[in-house]
Amino acid sequence: MRKAIEDEMTYKFSSVMHITDSSIVRAQIQKESYGFGTFVATRIAEVQSKSDPNEWWWIASGLNPADLLTRPQDPLNVAVVYSWKYGPEFMALPLEVWPISQSVNCELPDRIHVNLAQYSVHEETIIDASKFNNYNMLIAVTARIFNIVKVKSFKGVLKKLEPRSLKEAERFWIMQAQKSLPENWKKCFQRLGPFQAEDGTIMVGQRMERWLKHNWNQDSFILLPGKHPFTVLYISYLHRLDHAGVDVTLCKLQSKFWVPSARKIIRSIKRGCILCRKLDAKVEGQRMGQISDERMSPCPAFYHTAVDIFGHFQIKDNVKKRTTGKAYGVIFNCIVTRAVYIDVVDGYDTYSFLKCFRRFTAVHGYPDTVHSDLGSQLVSASKELKSDNNWNIHEITEFGAKEGLKWKFNRSADAAWQNGVSEALIKSVKRSLSMLIGTTILTFSDLQTTFFEIANLMNERPIGIKPGMDVELGTYLCPNDLLLGRASNKVPSGSWSTSGDTKKRLNFIQNVVDTFWRKWQRDYFPTLIVRQKWHTDKRNVQPGDIVLIKDTNVVRGKWKMGQVVDTETGRDNKVRDVSIRYKIQRPGKYKGQSDTVIKRSVHKLVVLLPVEEQ
């Protein structure tokens, strides 16, 4: 390379410097070529014929940019490393301060003698077991080094591994691991019946030695320290055979070895196993968030409303009795008073939902805020309410805007618990339907009548402190106390004033409302303090985490794998909603695909690889 550069360029170089991080190579170039073997001597003679030995300098490996590619490197690291792209920083300094030298003393091997390695292998471990992540690889590498020692040549690497060589390598590591046992191991493990076998291996199970000999299994157990890398590698090897539970792996381990605190080590390995995380698919969680301010202060009925659509239900035509269709239920519930309005729609579309919404506002008026999940029909309704394409929708938009209507959607899709006030009531509605109609197919008007009656029954349900707690609490509190002024829709009893004074009538109505809110603050408000579930803090999902996305309508094995790109924190600095990117996998050859970004709740995610473990 040097000769080609000098021949092809018109420049004349005042000096040339060859800088290498190999002290042996530099020392060989300073010697005469006849002192070496044929392979090395030929190359040294060629180097000396085209360069001056005094032009060769030595530098530490850490300062040599060419050394980057002699070790495993991420291509991105090589692209951004300053010394690789622009040269080392010291080259911009005067030559006198360069960290290079020609006075490097090293022992120059004229010939390679393999027999020196025998002492290193047996007396001083030259293999770092902590650098391995595979038990079989560790044993195989150790066995090949033993083969090199036996044949006294590096050709021993090519020798086929035999069971005997593998057993010798395993026994070597057992002895190495047992060196870390305390010197007073007989006293420390006296309950296990320890003893030393003829080959020097420390065994346990002396008390049961006679019984153990009458079976086909191990006569005794080999004692291994729990913290040695060899022990951890062997347990990891047993776990990866079938990725079974802790007890199964422990049974396999105790068929040969006895490891103190083995169960704790197995649990740690299982927790860190990516495949086990994928197979177990334990979704993330987080402590229940703080209650919204809207639920904490009294307000008119349905002032803050949550809405959801459920079903479908089979209905029959009024004329063609044998013709059936589908209908869906729509539930509106007040998140403060827990009052319920249930209606039916004949289609799962925006227009049908908006007709039902107009019926609701005609009875109870427009609410201040409407909470809903990210269902397609409700999101579409919100878009149409804000558009001017349809004159009917434009009229509703004008009327809703005049009344100050605001729509609020859950942050993430497929997170029904974020609209839990509606989902809990839907369960009660379905239970009531199963009791009232069972499998009977009703007409649209019959189903609507049934829904209205169920809504009245649900408005009679007690909220807050249940009846029977204390006689001084009086009658129970229910949403009908505010809607009707009484618990049920029966004719009210009592003596009524026949006075025509409107002021007395107004005071009476106001007293009914005030009584409801006093009982609401006494019986219902304290129940909002208690978290029904999700009590403990969990790790916040972080950008960069590799996750499985749990989709409700997808088979478990088909869950998408993605990466968290953004997180949203609540008022208590807890992450409950995140943005995830993933690629849509289509059949055929991959031709490149842009990332798809979705929003999901952390309760729908399985964290496979946290960012701190990458």
C-alpha cells in the first residue's frame, strides 16, 4: 500500500511513519528475517525492502483507530466515532507530544511452543466464564483447549470433540467453581453431609449414600456455589431446554448438582428470559390514577356524562315477523350522580348514534362534557359534529356549541377501563336483560321499552353506603332521589300542600335537591377515596422498551411486537398511556414499510425487553 501510494502520487514525502499497536510485529521488523520461520521471515523481508525499520512506531491499542474493526462493533458506532472518521485527535498536535514510541521492550517469540499453555490451563484459568452466555459453548471451548495441550499443536482445535473430552472440561469447571467455596466448607455445609471424593470433588449426601446407591441415578450430589458463573450458566442451560417453571428446572438441577439458594437463582434467570416473558405474556400494570375533578363536585344530573355502545341484539321486523336484524344499546350515565339513561339504535353507525343522542338531549338536556372511549362510531360522530358537510349535522353542531357541549375521549384505544363508569353498568344491563327476556327476539319498540324499564331499575339501585348500616342513616340513596324526588317510579305518598304559593313549591323542590346532595356527600363521596384495584406502584414504561401489543380480537400468538416511542404521564407522574411504533407484516418478500404508530394503555402491553436491559 505504501509503495503504491508513493508511485502513483506526484507528491514527495519528507518522511513516512508506520504506527502499529503490536509490539511483537514492530520488534520482528527490527530484527533480521533469517531468525524466524519461513512464513514470518518472508514477510519481514518484504516489509524491510520497502520501508526503513526506523519508520515503524508503536502506539497503545486504545489510541489506534484501526483497532476498532478488529473487535465486534456496531456499524453506527464506527460511523460516528471521531478517530475513525477524522483521525486521532493527537495528530493535530506537534509530533513531540504524540503518544508513540520506539523503545518498546517485549519478549520476542522466535518459535511458538504450545507446551507452555498446559501450565496456564490447569494452574491459572485463561478462560473467563463470565464472558460466556452459553453453557455448551463454554464446555466446547475448554475441551478444544485441552485438545491443543494434548497434541501440543493448534491443530488440536480441529480434533473432533468426544464425550470424554467434554466430561473432562466439565469436571475442570466444577473444580474451578468449588475453589470459591469457603475453606471451612465441612462446617458451613455440615447439614448436607459433605465429603470429598477420590478425585477431589466436594460432594454432599453422605447421610443417604447407602440409599442412593440402590438406584440408577447419581450416587451423590456435587456441591456448587450459587454465585459462580459456571453455576449460573448450567442453570440457564437447564432452563432453556423447555422454559419450564422453577420447580421443573430445580428437579433437573438436583439430579446431579446441589446448589444452595438454587430456587432464587432460577427465579432470577426466568425473570430475565425474553422467551418466557413472551410465552407468559404478563401485561403491565400501574397504580390506579387520581380521580377526576368532575366526579368530586355536585352538579345537575347528566352534567358530566359518559356514553358507550354495547350489543348487538337480535330484533324482528314489525311487519315481516320472520325477518330479523341487529340493534345496539346505548347507555348514558352521569358520572357524578350515577343516573342512567339507556336507549336502542338500529345501526352501528354515526347517524344512528346521533339520533339516539338527540333523544337523550331532548329528555335530559345537553351535558357540559361527554366522555367516551375511542370507538369508531363515537369518534366519527365527533368529527361530523364539527363539520359543515351535512345540513342536519350542522344544525346539531350549532345547537351543541350554543349549549357548550364538549367531547372528551380516552387517551388510548382498546382500554375499556378508562370508561369504567359505563362498562360496569353495562354488566348490570346485560344481567337484567338475561333475566327479563332471555333468548326472546323482540321488536325495536319492545326492546326500547325494556331498556327504559331497566334504566329505571338501575336508577333505583343504592349508591354509596348500602342500606342496613345504621338506622339513623334513614332510607338509602339512589339516582332517582334526584331525578324523581323519590326512590322509585311509584306514586308518591304523603300529604301535599294545597297552597298556591309558588315560593313554597320552589322551596319544597329545592329541599328535595338539597337533601339528595347532603346524602350524596355523606353516603357516596367517601366511597370515591378507596382504590378498588391496582393499588401498588409499577415501573413506568419508558421510550425504547420492546413490547408485545395485546389486541383483544387477535389470537395470542399473533400479537404485534413494537417499540415504545413516547409516553404520557398523569398528574401523579405515572405512565398509563404510550405511543408505540411497529411495522405491518404482509405476506411475501419484505420491500420496506414505514412505521405505524398507535396509542395504547400500559395494561395492554407485555414488556419483553426494558430499555435498561438492552
